[in-house]
Amino acid sequence: MTDSSPSASPSSLKIYFRLLSYVKPYMGLFALSIVGFLIFASTQPMLGYILKYFVDGLSNPQAVLFPTVPFLRDLQLLQAVPLLIILIAAWQGLGSFLGNYLLAKVSLGLVHDLRVQLFNNLLTLPNRYFDNHNSGHLISRITFNVTMVTGAATDAIKVVIREGMTVIFLFASLLYMNWRLTLVMIAILPLIAVMVSTASKKFRKQSKKIQVA
């Protein structure tokens, strides 16, 4: 008899950590890509504060941004806000480029390593295995399934780090600006979590159907 209990099959967390072990040869590039995403996430609260200075400049055109800095004390808000927007956009672009470009290199390297390892394992299998399995399915494992797996190893981490750090930075700025209103937002987080969890389960089912097809 075979054990059909849930403990017989490895958990999703163990499978995911096993998948992340293939990222170890690229940890340097992966760490730099995370730094890029942190740079990208740090620009979101900056844009909120720029809007505040923009409104202040409209209400008081003579107001200055750095009244205590010797060389910038005469820089008015109406002049400083466009310059700051350009600087923030450049900083955001730098972070986005570093994060996406380096993570793409990690993803392509991971695809190559998995394909090479899978192909080497296929070469050691007996002829009976190839007689019992469709050649299209075997080719699909190398070309399509590996790409889907690397999406879980790299793209998922990209979303978690970039969006997660964006939420953390924005949450910290909200606490600094108005902590009472922030507590109201926290009260509705369980409802948002339920909606995200339900959508995630549906996407998993669709992904499995795509692989089967």
C-alpha cells in the first residue's frame, strides 16, 4: 500500500527552497538585483512628498525648499519641484534597470542550468522509458516546464521584494504623516488578504491546466 497522506509528499515550502538552491551560483547578481528593487521601492514615498511641496509652492510661490542650505537657500519650490521630479525619476529608473536586468541574467542562467541537468539525466535513462513516454512531452519538459519553474524562482521573488519593500516604505511614511488614518487602513487588511489568497488559488489552478495542456 502507498501512503496517500499529505505528509507523504513534500510540502510546497520544501519544494520552493529546493528550487532556490539553484540560485546559489548567482547570489552576487541576485543580491545586486535586490538592491535595485530597494532603490525602486524607495522612490514611491518620495513622489508623495514631492506632491506636498508642489501644493505648498502653488499656495506660496515665494517659499524656498532649503532655507538653511547656503547655496540652495534661494531655490524656490516652483523651481525645485521639477528638478526633484527629474532626479527621482532617474533614481527610479536606475533601480528598475538594475533589478530587472540582473534578475533576467539570473533567470536565464537558471534556465540553462536546469535544462542541462535535465538533459543529462535523460541521457542516462533506458530506451524503455522513451518508448513509454511521448517525445513531445519530454521536449516540453525541457523547453516549457523549465521556463515556468524559473518564473517561480525569480519572478515571484521579484514581485515579493519590490512590491513588499514598496509597501513597507509607504507604510512607514503613512505612520509618519498620520498614524490614526494608518490604523484605519490596517483594520481592512484581513479582507484584502482573503481576496488576494482566493485569487492566488485560482491562478495556481490555471497554471496547472496550462502545463497539462
